[in-house]
Amino acid sequence: MRQSISESYPDALVVPNLTVAGTDSRYYLPLTENVFRFVPIRVDASELAGFHATNERIRVAALGEAVSFYSDLMQNLDAPEL
């Protein structure tokens, strides 16, 4: 996970974080120990204020970055360990 984050967002600091909102991840907990509550989307203060509000949205560029991140993550997870 750290490798994929660093590759997709080289300026990001990878640190643990507390997710205080409810997520769909609770439905996956009975299936696996590997549930990561992570959303690879850059938002600014004005976008953050719009979460779960009328007209909730993200920038197209941020969505493209997220798609690229998930593609890289799947490839990295499939890579043989060094």
C-alpha cells in the first residue's frame, strides 16, 4: 500500500489516520483481515466541506488520479515479493 501511495502521490506523507465516518468496509470485515479504509482522492477545503452534502462532487483530475492509483495498487499486489 505504501509503495502504491508513494508512486501515485510522491508529495504525500504516508501515515496512519483515523477514519471517523462510516464506510462500506464493515461489510468486508467478516471476509478478510485486510481491509484498508483509504480513499486516494485529493480534495481542498471547499471540496471537503461538500462531502455528503447537496451537489457532492470531486474534480475529474482527482478521479483520474484515483483510477491510476488503483491500477498501480493491483499491479503492485500481484508483483512477486523481493
